[in-house]
Amino acid sequence: MSEAAETTATAENEDAQTNVKANDNDTRTGPVFSVRNLWKVFGPKADRVPGDPEHAALSQTELREKTGCTAAVRDVSFDVHKGEVFVVMGLSGSGKSTLVRCLTRLIEPTAGTLEFNGEDVISMGKDALRELRRHRASMVFQNFGLLPHRSVLDNVAYGLEIQGMAKAVRRERAAEMVAKVGLEGLGERRPGQLSGGQQQRVGLARALAVDPQVLLFDEPFSALDPLIRRDMQEEVIRLHREEGRTMIFITHDLSEALRLGDRIALMRDGEIVQLGTPEEIVANPADDYVRDFVRDVPREQVISVRRAMRPADAAEAATGTEITPETLVSDAIATVARTGEHCRVVEDGHVRGVVDHASLLTVVAGLDKDSAGEDGMEREVAAV
Ligand SMILES: Nc1ncnc2c1ncn2[C@@H]1O[C@H](COP(=O)(O)OP(=O)(O)OP(=O)(O)O)[C@@H](O)[C@H]1O
Ligand SMILES: [Mg+2]
């Protein structure tokens, strides 16, 4: 095996061990949630809006003036893959909470199809829905929803109690979850005796206790101060790495979205205006709304060298430090600064291109925005 191929193979092994993202594209298992042409319209005769092309073409304000209806979710389609953190982002009122509540029919969709592990959610009866919400898709709310007169342990065990689990077993499981979210020793306290961040951990432990396939978070950390918030984000990332649990996470905080999301759906007026990886969204905003959102993002910390590289000539292809196409521009800058020479971008044993001071600074300065992007740049130049 060539040196470069070995580097790639090692990186892949590490990926598989430390990062569940490796399982994301496992198409054999199919998506967890599959959503097609979903609508939620509030107001009189709401069900007439989705089927009517004239109404469907109106802006939010026009629709309200004409019909008195609000289309909180408008013709939205997406899949959530197993093991991914799927972030829903957008300004206040863009339809995030409505969309996520529709997924388990806490809000009844007006039109569209909705599947969970290939099962039709729209046709589920009461019992099947209850089972879905209690066992398979747990929601963590912003206001925690803790029961004030119960201890931490009993709050965490609550979901198991309504499942009918015996007391000793559920307390044991609750104690495990309390430890998992870093609250060991606080199990007998009441929620009022905890800080905001600790209360949010109890909410998280309660959702985890029922061992759901999917965790749904509706802006769970927006009430927390920035340091505790950061702490909780780390906690979510850790849990995700350790357990590979699928998560759907609403936020209107871009840095939170970029930190947590494998993919981000950006909503405006009930529609998804862009759906992509953080890098895709930052590198290629779909319109001015998205561009406005990502304006202040440090591009070098999100964009990889795959978008920064240029073709290598034969001499360059034979020299320079080897890096993978996924290397962040910020890390490549550090390497180029340290070594004083270009880096070779190597994938599957082949040099795909090189990055140097100029090509990396182009990304930092935002001058790469009009480039052909990944496809235009990706030219295999020389075999190693
Ligand atoms: N029960 C309701 N009846 C009528 N309109 C509603 C109802 N619930 C939500 N809406 C409207 O639907 C739109 C989307 O609301 P939603 O709560 O989903 O937004 P959001 O993106 O979660 O906002 P925020 O960031 O403020 O939580 C808003 O215009 C809201 O006023
Ligand atoms: Mg909301």
C-alpha cells in the first residue's frame, strides 16, 4: 500500500471508531424519518390551501390576507438518516417547531406523507402514536417540563413509569441516566434546587431513559447562559458520538447549528430554502436569506480544502505534506505556515490537487464564492 493510501485507510479506520457519521450513508437501513410534501396550515378551511395551486403560490402575507390562514409548513420534503444530527434552523416564526411537532403528530399535518422507519405515521391510530412518542421518538423541550415536586431520579424515571416499568427497575435505569448526563449525587434533589443547566440535563436524561431511536430537541438550550450552553452542546455531541443516536435539533443559533449538525435545513416562511452540510451551506448559500445567515461565519473553520485546492503540476504533486480533502482550511493554514510549503490533497492514493498560501487565503477572504466549487476544482492530476 502506498503511503498516501495508508494515510487514507488509517483516517477511515479512525472515522469508523470515533465517529458514527460513518454509518450515515448506510442506505440499506433506509431513513428514520421520510417526509414528502408536508404542509401545516393554521386557520379556516386550512385543508383547502395545499391542494390549490393559486393559494400555494401566494406569499405568507398574501395568503393570510386572502384566506385568514397561516402556512406554518409549506410543501416540505426531506429524509433524516440513521445516526445523523439533523438541524432545523431559521428565524422566529419560520415554522421550525411546527415542522418538528408534525413529525410525531403532536401537531396534525394538513397534507403530505410522513414515514418513520418506513411505517406510515399519518395512518397510525392513537395507540401506535403513543407508542411512537413514548418509546421511539422522545422530545426535549426548551422549558424542560420537569415535575417540581418530584426528585431528579423520579423525574428521569417518569417516562418509564408511564411505560409501566416496575419501580426498582426504573429507578436503577434512571440512576444510570443521571450519571450519564453528569448529575451523579444529585438524584434526590428537587428541580428547584438545580441550576438551569442542571435542569436541562435532567430533561435530557429523562428523554434518554426511554432509549428512543430519535431524540427531538426544540431549542433546548436557548434559555441557558453561553457557557452552560456550550457545555450542553458538548454533552449532546458526546452522547451522539458514544451512542450514534439520531437527533433532530431545532435552533436559531447558527454557531450551534454548525457545531452540532451533520446537515442543516434552513427554513423561511414555512419552506426549506436550503438543506445541506454546514460546509455546503457556508460555501454555497442558496439565496440572500441564507447568505445573510452565514455572513459572519469564520469560513476557514467550516470549509474543507476540497473547495480550496487547485490543480497540481508534476513537481508539486511529488512534494508537500499530505492531507485529506476533508481537512479544514484552518488546519491546512497551520500546516502551510509551519512547513513553509504547499500541501498535497490526497484521496484514495491519488493527488487531487494542492493548497498553498494563496488558495487558502482565497477562502478566508471569501473570494472563492463564485468559483465552480467542488466539481470544477476536483481534477485528478497525478497518481502517487
Ligand atoms: N396554533 C397556531 N395557530 C395559528 N398560527 C400558528 C399556530 N402555531 C404557530 N402558528 C404560526 O405558524 C408560524 C410558525 O410558527 P412556529 O412556532 O413553528 O415557528 P418557529 O420557527 O418555531 O419560531 P420560534 O423560533 O419563535 O420558536 C408562525 O407564523 C406562527 O405564528
Ligand atoms: Mg419554535
